[in-house]
Amino acid sequence: MATKNKKITKEEIISKYMDYVLEHEKEPKTVYKFCKQHEIPEADFYKFFASIPAIKKGIWDTFFTNTLALMQKNKDYESFANREKLLTFFYTFFEMLTLNRSYALFTLNQGGNQLKNMEQLKGLRKNLKEFAKELIADGNKQKTYKITKHNPSIFSEGAWVQFLFLLRFWMNDESQGFEKTDLAIEKSVNTVFDLFDNTPLDNIVDFGKFLYKETFA
């Protein structure tokens, strides 16, 4: 058993859980069995997660917080325009997801019920929408007229829908280095901002052609 003096971290529990899932190709049935196999006191597990479903959600929350931490290490990040900030977020998030691709694909496709498996993304959805709202709120501060300001709620929901599209695209991407996912991120983010900024429709048409090609070609 683990010694009483050994401090079990949240990151360690997550790492052991992900390894367990990939090695056994299934979730542990109970917290007790998972903790017993990895010599983790149950009390330490419950310091961070209330259940197996909770740790599944926590993993996606951790992907989000780690993404923000990496972005903010860039001393130039705060000077980025909102478009560049959202691009940076998606690029960084999917790079991190690629490092954990085996786990992500397994847990999102588990049991063949993708709708049920989306439940684990609830915390990520909340965090991503808050991030998008902050981007728009910051942009609105620089706008003089109310009519030119963007609706944070509409934009944040659009950012979530955009993320779901990119997630599905990444899951099916077989290009070298997932370069097509990078292209999808670039085109989709530029399209969203072009829509909000009422700029010419060239990028929107270009994005539509890209989606058609990747979906039906």
C-alpha cells in the first residue's frame, strides 16, 4: 500500500487513470478497485474527484487549463488580437490533445455512443465559453458604438460549436502531422471573425469549399 507520507497529486491520479483505461480498454468499475490496484488511498482520490465520471470530466478540464498555461507563457500573448488569441488556443489545445490521442479517441468513441460520451465535455464547454466571452468583452471595450459591439453569448456558443466541429475533424484526420486539422483551425477561426466583422465573404466561401472537399471528396 502507499505510504501515509507519500503525497498523491491530481496529475498522478489522472495519469494512472488514463494508463488504466488504455491498458485495459475499459474504465475501472469502481473507485475502490482503481485505487487498490494503484495503491492510492481512496481519501486521496476523493480530494480531487468525487467519482469515475468526475475524473473523466476533470481530464478535459485539465487539458483546458494546461492549454491556457502554455499560451500565457508566451510573453507576447497578451498583445495578440482576439483572432490570434483564439487561433493560439485551438492550435495549442489540439497539439495537447494529439499528445493524448489514444486516450481521447477511446473515451470519445467508447461503447459507440458518442452522444453519451459528450457528457464528459460539460466542464470544458463551460470553460471554453467563458474564455470566448472574455475575448469578445475585451474587444467590445475598444468599440465606441453599441451597434458595432459583438454579443458575447452568441460568440461563445459559436466558439463551442466550432470546437465540436474541429474535434470531430481531428478525430478523423489521417494527414501527416494532422496538418489538415491545422488548416481547418485557421480557416474556421478566420471565418468566424469575418462573419462577426462583416468583412467580404471570400473566406466564408473558401471555408465552405474546404469543408465540402474534406467531407465528400
